[in-house]
Amino acid sequence: MKMPKLKLFDRIEITWHDSVHQSGWRQFRAWKEDERTDGHGLEHKTIGYLMIQDGEAIIVCQSMNTSDKFLKTVDAIMTIPKACIRNIKRL
């Protein structure tokens, strides 16, 4: 995937794939026929403000307080491994 040129605190939308977990005992045949995800539920979208981008991951925050232009505070920080990212769009 080609990475767009991004700057600190750009607002972006990241499309990424995550793991799916199912718990509880099941017969393999029943799971295989009835509950297999076939990729459903793997794709997620996250919108946030870019904090860090390196060779391994992108880190975004969901909220940012900009009332003090010299001291920004951030909340809901999320790290997404680049291997999971399918698309990034600047908003």
C-alpha cells in the first residue's frame, strides 16, 4: 500500500484488518459449517489525528484539546501495525 504524505495531527481515516476471536467449545464440523467468519468482521475503520508514523505502526489519537496552542493534550491513543493497514485517507 502506498502511504500518503502525512503531517503531525493530520486528521485521517485508516482502514485496517484485525483478528477475530471466538470462544467456547464447539464441534469442529458445526463451527466449520455455521460460524466461520470467511473474513467478515475483520475490516475496521478508525478516524483520528496522526501522532506518530514509523516503519512499524501508525499511532493516532481520537480526541485532542487545542485550547492551549503550546500544550496540546490527547486522549484515546491507538496504535495500528502497518501490516494490518489496508488504506489511509486524509480527511
